[in-house]
Amino acid sequence: MQSIETWVRDSEGFRVRGEQVTQLETFVDAAFAFAVTRLVVSFDAMPDSVAELYDALRRLPAFLGGFAILAILWIAHHRFTE
């Protein structure tokens, strides 16, 4: 494992993440990918009737809210590790 002093940094002092990705960063990225996949899979199938479509549309705000929370957390993590 590299020490903090040997990390490659850009002109603004941020660590260039693409050069040396740590195991923790890879794990967190995979965890977020798994969470987003579970969120998408939570929608079972295409609705067959108008009633099922209405039911699916009622769940859309919760889906978008969950996706937004995951995106905000991932962006915060990405900025923190820079």
C-alpha cells in the first residue's frame, strides 16, 4: 500500500484516482453498483393492465428518491477520495 505522499496529484492538489485505485474504493463502487441494481430489479415486470401501471407509477417517486440518495452518497464518496 502506498503512503499518502506518493499519490499522484493534479495541479489543484486532488489525487488522480485513475492511477492507483485502492481496494476500499473498488469495494465501495461495487457496493453502490449492487445497491442500484437491487433498486432497479425491485420493479418486477412490465405492467399488464392500467391498474398495474397506476400502481407502478405511484412507486416511481420512491424509486427516484432512492436512486437520488444513492447518487448523492456515491458523488460525496467520490469527492472525498479525491
